[in-house]
Amino acid sequence: MRAIAQRAGVSASNAYYYFGSKEELIQEFYSRNHAEHMAACRELLAVETDLAARLGGAVRALVGVLAPYHAFAATLYKYAAEPTSPLSPFSPQSSRARKAAIALYREVAEGSTARMDPELRQRLPELLWLYSLGIIVYWVHDMSPDCARTYRLIDATVPIATRLIAASRLPVLRATLRDVATLIDDLSA
């Protein structure tokens, strides 16, 4: 906190006045990044109705918003990956940021013209958020110039995901989707 306060040009006690801990500061970092992510998606989500374009654009925008922090990402990831850490995306302390991100992916899905199984439509925002977390984990480790491999991963996996979503209407996949939903519920409990 002293180093952060020094960089911000304030005293350490002043920094602690606004943030009681480093964890509170990181939670604010999560909130600000989400606000930037929302702003970066706004135009696309206002005009695009194709699910693949909406999802790809939203995840690309997330990586773009996080790009300035790539050098810092591995350090943060060490703490966020710890299951008991308040910085974990699954922790109670991160619930505000998690719910906001899931709401964005709800907007991605609901604003699309994609047809899908109604049960999947209800679960899709959380699944898309989990997908975006997987992309971010890959991005943290991506040392290619300008994280080009991460963008290639997004471009390659979004069409696969949207084809699976479209196939969710097929009766043969409904039981499998219910199994996946049950598994997620069991793991989340």
C-alpha cells in the first residue's frame, strides 16, 4: 500500500482512508475494469444481433481493457487463483464484480437473435462468464506479441461455442445440457 500511495502521490494513511486493504483496492480495480469493459462493448451491443459477433466482440473488448495490465496480471493471478483468497473471482468479496460481469454476458445473449434451448438461455450468462475467465487465464500466460495468440483463441472458440449453443435445441443434446447444468450447480454449492 505504501508503494501504491507513493505512486499516487498521497500518504499511506491517506490511501488507507479510501481502501482498508490491498484486497479492497483490487476489488475497486475489478469494478473499474468492468466499467471500462461495459463502455468498450456498448456500441457493439447496441447494433449487433449475431451471437458470435456479440460474444467475440465482448471477449475481445475484455482483453483490450486488460491489456495495459498484462505485466501485472501474473502477480494478481497468483492471488486470485488461490481458492481462499478474497481476490478469487468466486469469492464472496468478488460477488459484485462477478454479478456485474454475468449481467454483461446476459446482455450479450439476450440481445442476440440466436435460437437456443430455453433452459440453456437461462444458464448461458454464467457459462459465458466462465468461458471469458478461461480466456483470461490463457491471456495471463500469453507472451506472444500483443497477445495475438489470445485473440486467435477467441476467434477460433467463439464459433464453436455458438454452434454448440445453436445445437442446444436438438433433443439429443438437452439431456447433456441438463447434466452440465447439474454439474455446475453441484460445484457451485
